Amino acid sequence: MDPAVDGVVNYWIKIAKDFEDKYIACKDEFDEFQSSSRELEQELECQIEITEKKNKELSKTIQKLQFENEDLREIVQNLRESSTRTISELEERLKRSDEFASNLKQQVRSLEQDNDDLERAKRVAMASLEDFELKLYQELERNALLESELDEKHELNECMQRLKDEARDLKQELLVKTKSDSDALTNDDKKSNIDNKTTTAVSTSKDSKITSGLQSQTSPLTPAVCISAMNIVTDLLRRFGSMETQFATFKAMSNQGPSTPSSSPPPPSSSPPPPSSSSVAKSSSPPTPTTSSSSSPSSSKIARISVDLAVMSGSEKKGKENVLRSSLRRKKALMAPKVLLK
């Protein structure tokens, strides 16, 4: 044979063997691939089954979640609607509360102004009440003094009536005895001297008895003392007249009423009124000569008059003390409700 052909044949045989080796290798690889692919298919089928199960479960869960989502959406929608309604209501309430607060502020301001006005009016009322209480106390004191003066007036009426009667009796006795003494002096001076001596002794004894009966309050009185007693009686009469005028003014004030302001009556003067010309003439005129016999009964009456005057002065002091006590009691009675109110 030709070597070229043998070389070609060998060449192609080598190539065939190479392809055969490649075929065998490929076949082995294919077999391995098939076996591996089968295993993979089995594994994939298992995985597919597992995934299908998972997908079924997930689809179920998705459906559940979708239902829940729809429910939640409805709930959220309802909540949104309710929240919008509540927000709108709260906004309206806030507006109303703001308006109410502004109204309350205005009311508080008006109440504060009213309170200030009331406090001012209260202060004015308290001041006027204090002034009224002071005026009331003054009026009560004045009424008490006037009442005491009225009581004193009644007492003085009785005393003055008694003193007038006694003074009239004294004047009559003095006139009678001066006439008798003047007749006795013209008839017999000596006899009158003897009578004077005897009467002086008798009068001294009588005066001593009178002074002991009056507890040594009076002394033997002279005609000058009698005149001074008469002056005292006239002074008391003048005081009685002044008290009558005060009583008339008090009656006029009570008739006018408490609403009309009235001027207070002039207070009684502590000093006695000036004596009249008649009393001055009596006091300045020389005493008429009287016998000791005429002075003995008149001295007893004048002593009684002096005792009555002392009793009157004591009664005046007691009346003033009673007036002061009554005024203090009335003040306490008026202050008690004021303390309770405070």
C-alpha cells in the first residue's frame, strides 16, 4: 500500500479514536449529567412541592392579611372620621371655653369694680355710722342730763314751794315782830333792855337746842345771815326759771323730731345768776333792829332752810352720779351689738 494512504488512514483512525474517546467521555459525562439531573429534578420536585405548600400557606396568610387589612382600613377610616369629629367638637369646645373665659374675665372685672364700689360705700357707711353713733351718744347724754334736770326740777319745785311758804311765814313774822319791837321800844326802853337780856338768854338756850338737834350743822343766825338766806332763795328761784326755759326748749326739740337738726340747748351755767337790784338793795340795806325774841323762831326756820339747801345740793350730786351711771350703761348697751357685728 501507499504510505501516504496509510498515513491518511492512520490519521483518520487517530481522529476516530479521539472522537470515540471523546464520545465515551461525553457519554460518561452525559450519564453523570442525567443521573445528577435526575437527582436535581427529584430535589427540585421536592423543593417545588415544599414551595407550593409554602405558597399555599402564604396565599392563605395573604388572604387573611388582606381581610385583616381591609378590616383595619375600615377601622382606621372609622377612627379617622371619629377623630375628625372629636377634633372638630374639641375645637368648638375650645372656642366656647375661650369665649366663656373671656366672659368670666369681664365678669370678674365688673365684680371687682362692684366690690371696690361696695367697699367704698361700706367705708362711707361705717364713717357715717360712727358719726351717727357719736351723735347718738351725745344726744343720749344730753337726754340723760335733761332727764336728770327734769327730776331736779321736780324736786326743786317741791323744795321751792316749801321754801316759798317758809319765806312768806318768815316775812310775816319779821313784820309783826318788828312792829311789836318798835312799839315796845317807844313805850319803855328800860323794859325793852330787860326783855332783851332775858330774850337773849332764852334765844341762846333755844339756839343751842336747835344746833344740837341739827347735829351742829347750823350756828346762831344774825339778820345778815337771814338776808343771805333770802338771797339764796332768790338765786334758786332764778335757777328754777332757767330750768323751766331749758325744759321748754327740750319740749320744742322733741316736738320737732329727731330728723330735723336742732341746736343743743345752752348748758346750765355753774355760776349763779347775778342778783337783781331788789336783792342787792336788800343785802346793802342795813339790817333792821330786831329783838332777840324775834330771832329765836326765825333762826329755827332759817336753819331748816339751810338744811333743805344742803339736802338739795346732796340730791343734785346724787342726780348727777345717777345720770353718769345711766349714760355709761346706755353706752355699754349700744356698744354690745356693735362688738357682736364685728
